[in-house]
Amino acid sequence: MATVVLGIESSCDDTAAAILVDGRLASSVVSSQAVHEQYGGVVPELASRDHQRLIVPIVDAALKKAQVAITDVDAVAVTYGPGLAGSLLVGLSFAKALAAARNVPLLGVNHLEGHIYSVFLEETQPPIPHVNLTVSGGHTQLIVVDKGFTHNILGKTRDDAAGEAFDKVAKLMGLGFPGGPHIDRLASEGNPEFVRFPRSRPDKFSFSFSGIKTSMLYHLADQDDRENHLREHLNDLCASFQRAVVDVLAGAVTDAVAETGIPHVTITGGVSANRELSERVRADGRRLGFDVYIPRPAFCTDNAAMIAKAGEMKWHAGFESPLSLTVIPNLVL
């Protein structure tokens, strides 16, 4: 009999479900909430309401696409933190009810674990141990991934995450939400030396992105005609901002390889889909002799496939969660 794992992700504004059959991804369905675009960020109450409306049809769609029945599910993996409390509750409540009704294991997954192990959804997988940079809208951290789901944290952001800085700077420039894809697209046509924004690393493996956001704010405020400046130099501003962020992230990765002696690197999370970041780290890897693994874009942003994979790996390693599991909005690795 095939082993079927259902994954559920609802930590922010994406309602997602995925099915693994004997470790192979059979389906992955994600519904993104467009309602937040008009606000320039996620509105928690609106997000949780949409999750309530979508969770059943999204799970049904994943099961149908995978051509399995809900009675075939052998384990349920679900995000229980970090994230928005109301959003997390919808996914976890559904998962607990299903696990109890089916009398199958409940596998609580830290959202960060989902990102970290998303590379194992690909055919070519990294060895363990490896250095991982998880960089997204809510998190930026550098760790060593070792056997038995152990993680040695080298450093993380002390304020804004890199993806959060992308979103906030995009809003300053009048771009859409989420800001990362817009900035990445426009940066490809700009001059990255137009403005020298700060590169801040409080120590060797820590990050700080609030300063670069403030620098963009001051730069635009100093212009006599802000709107004309944006019209004429939008691509250059995007390129300059993105170059500064990539310099910080890529520099930390190469320092981590040198410090640990581990020649294998994974980059995960939404910002790992950034063109310049992936190109820079791959180039550094060729130059300095380390391998780089980055999941395809569909697995970089929030999705349930990564939750199902991390949950399955935890299950095989002997981990299982009690039905008393509750959401932890500020859960850390």
C-alpha cells in the first residue's frame, strides 16, 4: 500500500494543501488572497476569514488532483507556527479534526522547517549537513542543517526580514504587493550603482534591513521632485536597493561556508526566487567551490508541498505531535 501524506499550510495569506504519495509530490494547490493588495500588506482578520472559506475546497482539490481519497490519508502534516494566529488556527483545527477522525498521526511542522526542507522536493537533493539561508517576508536566518532535524543557528535578522524590506521599499516607490517580484523585474533594467545604499551586518552572520529601508525613505524625501525622480530612475533605484540586499545575503553565505567548512548551500524562502540573489550565490559557488541548491519558484513561496515533505521526514525520524498541539504565532526554530 502506498503511503499518503496530506500537507496543510495557512500561516499567512495563502491557503494551501498538497499530497505526497510514497514521498513523491502528487499534487500541490495554493490559493493566494488578492484582497490584501489594496492595503499594501496582509490584513489578519481578512486572511483568517478567507482560510475558513477555502480550506475544505483546497484540500478537496489536492486530493482530487492526486487521485486519492481522504480515507487514503495516512498522516496529516500542518503548520502550527510561526504566523498569524487566526490563520494558523484554521489550518491546524482542520488537520487535528482529520487526524482524530481518521486515527492517523498529526505532524506539526514549523513553517521555517517547511522552507528549510523544501529543497528535498527536488530530484537533486543536498547532503546533510549543509548551510541554509532561509530568506522570506517574515524571516531571514543562516543555519547549519544537521542530522536528526537539528539546526545550528549562525545568525538571523535583528529587525526587518529581507522580504519585508522588499515589500516596504516597494510601497515607498508606489509598486504593488508583494514587492519582491516587482523590484526584481525592474532592477534588471537599472543601474545598481545609481545610489550606494548601506550594507548592514551587525556581526558576521547577523542581518539588519531596517536601515536600507530608511535610507530609501530619506533619499526620496531629499528629491525636489520626488514623482519625477521616481519616473526617471525607478529601475535604477530598484537595482541599487536590490544590489545592497544581495551583497549582504551573499556575503554572509560565503562567510558561513568558510567558517564551517561545509561546501553545500541551500537557499530557501520566497526571496530565494530573486534572480540576482540566485545568480550571485551560484557564481560564488563556482568560484569558491561549493554546491548550491535552490528549489523551483513554486516551492520558494508559501506552499503545502514543503509542509508535507518536512512532516513526512519528521515522521520517518520518529516525530509525531499530540492532538493537544496548539498554534504558536511567534514559534522559533
